[in-house]
Amino acid sequence: MCFVDSNRDMFLTLVHKPEVHKISNMVDSFCWNDENDMLSAIADSKHITWFYPNAIYVDRDLMQKSKQIRECLDVGKLAHMSSFTGTLCTVRRLDGGLATL
């Protein structure tokens, strides 16, 4: 399970364990992949994708190596990630336009 708190910090936890791990900060939006366990987020004008977020329960350094960070300055602030299908993320910008990452 993943959630964002009021400070825009993103946390990852298992449903049956009360162990909470902070994985990112300044998160605008996030979305799980509809086909597998990949997680994607828009944070601080960056598009971050975790290919295997459950690696944090094995080794935190391993999770850092299984993520990709790309600049996405064209999306802007307060973007909403509407879908993450296959390898494509669809993001709705604040002005209502759609961007595909």
C-alpha cells in the first residue's frame, strides 16, 4: 500500500505489517501499474518509476537501484497521474491538458 501525507511525502507499507517506509518527498501524484507491481510518481518536477518497490523490504539500497528518474518540466506543478498502463503514464496537467510519459 502506498500513500501521500499532508506534507506531500510518499510512504510504502505492507497491509499486514505496520512498518512504514518513506520513499519520496514533494509528491504531486502517484499511480500503480495496472499489469504488475511497478509504481510511478510525479515528484518535484521529476517522473520517478520504481520497477520493484517491494525491494525496500529486502534492502533499501536495492530499491534505489531499481528506480528510474527523468526530468519532466513540461508537466508543471500539481499534475495528476491518471493512468499507468504498460510502459506509458498519462498525466493531466493543471491546465487540463494530457501528457504521456
